[in-house]
Amino acid sequence: MCNKVQRISLTEKQQIALHQDMPYMVVDSCIACEMIYLISKGIRTLECCCGHGKQLAYALIMSESHDAMIDLGYVPVKEANGVYRVLLNGE
């Protein structure tokens, strides 16, 4: 379980791709490395959470990242509004 957050710096290109107004994202520290990896692979995320010991770590991704997530070994599950939920390793 994680009680800390970490800022992930974004390049201008990543900021545009993720529709971020800020040059960083704030994520739970225990999934920060995995989120940095996913962003570096061009995955468009909407939100993420480590679960804080109450649920499994996950990220919501945009539909255009579906195939790339499968290529990376993840199993996207369709949610409402055309987004997908993927379980994270949380390490």
C-alpha cells in the first residue's frame, strides 16, 4: 500500500498526447515506474490508482491504446465510454 504520490515529468509531446495542461502527472508512488514506462510507450491514460490496499492497481486507458497494451502483455477490459481498464503490476 502506498500513501505517497510522485510527480512524473512529461515532455511537451507527451503532454499534448495525454491532454495535460501541466508538464507533469501526479501518480501513486508505488506505480510511478510502471506509469512512466507506459507513457514512454505512447499509452494514453486517463487515470490510475495503486488501490491503496483495498483493490488492485489499475489504469484507465484510451481506446486507441488498446492494441499497444496487448502488445505490452496487458489485458484491457472495456469499460463505459470506450475506455479500457488494465491491471497494473503495482511494483
